Amino acid sequence: MNAVDCYQNSAMTIPLQNKLHSADTLVLYGETFASRLLLGTSRYPSPQVLENAVRSANPGMITVSLRRQGSATTEAHSGFWDLLKKMAVPVLPNTAGCHSPQEVIATAKMAREVFETDWIKLELIGDDYTLQPDTLRLVATAETLIRDGFKVLPYCTEDLILCQRLVDVGCQAVMPWAAPIGTGQGPLNPYALQLLRDRLKVPLLVDAGLGLPSHACTVMEWGYDGVLLNTAVALADDPIAMANAFAMAVQAGRSAHLSGAMKAQVSAQASTPLVGTPFWHQE
């Protein structure tokens, strides 16, 4: 086979591969989403930059904090809701800033009324310094919300037992952090995150701590089902371009995972074909 034949054959496989991967969609609680990237809506330089970043990333969902928006002026409050409607992206309300189960449940119920959705990103903060979730009360709070009909996406640590308990009480997806919220440090505990992916069979989305597109690509290569971002995009010098970079990184990582990466080798192995090489040189 000559070089032209090789090129033509490889070119013919590209549409097939793209077709196979295009059918690979994110499914949460039985609902399908067009993108595996979820994007937060806070800390952008302006509403226009936020809108353009969302257009650039084309996320599956956008997250909104009811508590933060509720403290704004009436005019700004109304303008933000109008912007959400204009962007026409599914909304994932969250319970950011809640420090007790009672706060979480009250906020979730208000969000359901305001946004007319059962989706809720469960955030129950246990430490103001690290914004680490309250792992001792998280499971019971998730169970209460699920019994009340919510589709709960819990923000949690990478602890295997915690995540398993969340699944046991009915969470059909789990969102472990890569690093503390807003730090941009990337995956600090690769072993635990990969173990989590290996052991749990529900969708897993990395939430918090990613700072670079390469971080998102890495966790997607590990087999994670999606990522949720905010600060890494909102505080970039060019949030619009960064949103697009993350979107491409998420897709690249997912495609790499589906394609099956080669196994790492301890010693070097020649990649040059052995055809025409004397057999005594092939040892």
C-alpha cells in the first residue's frame, strides 16, 4: 500500500469516527445534553461578555446562584433573568453559600419556583476558608431533596465512600472537585479521582478547581462524563476565547477516551516499520 492509499483510507475513517462520537451524548437523570461542558455565570466582566462566552462554549447547562442574584438590585435582577432567557440554555440552579441543610432545602425550593425546574446543584459548605463541602451532612441533605422530587447534582470531594453513599441514596450523578473552588490548581489527587471513575458506574462530572483546558482534557481522558467551570473562564484575559478553548478540550478528552489510548511502556519501542530490515537487526 502506497502513501496515497494510506491517506485515502485514513480519510475515509474520519467521517465514521466523527459520526460515532457525535452520537455520544451526556445523559443525566434520563435527559440528554448536547455538551459535556457546564458553565457558571458569575464573576464575568460584564453581562455581554458572559453572553458571548456562553455562545462560544455552547454548554449543556449554565449554573445560577439564586442567593447571589437575589441580593442584587431589582433592575439588575430583572436584566439577569432576561439574559438567561435570551441565551436559551438549560439552567442548573445551585445552593451556593448555604451552610446548613435547612438553607439548602429552602433555597432549592425557591429555585424550583423561580426557574420552573427540578434540577439542583447541591452545595452545602462546611468550611468558609476552603469552601469544602460539609461531607457529614451532605448525604442526608441529598436524600431529602431527592425524596422531594429534585434531580440532585451534589458538589462533593473525591472521597470514594462519600460518593458511593450519595449514589446509594439516589443521586444518579456525582460532582467531585478537582481542587478547592476558584483555585485553578487542576486535579490535586489523580489517584482518588481515577479510582472514583473506576469504581462508580454513574455519570461523574468534575466540579471546581480546574484552571486550564488541559486540566479538563485530562479528566475527560480518565473517563469522566463532563466538567463544570466558572472562574477559569470568567477571570481569563479573554473569557470568550477561553470558553471556546475549554469546549474543545472537553471534546478532545472525551474523543481520546473513546478512542482508547495506547498503554504506557517502560522501555522504548521503535515506531519505524521493520519491512526490509535484516532479521538480525529486528531483535
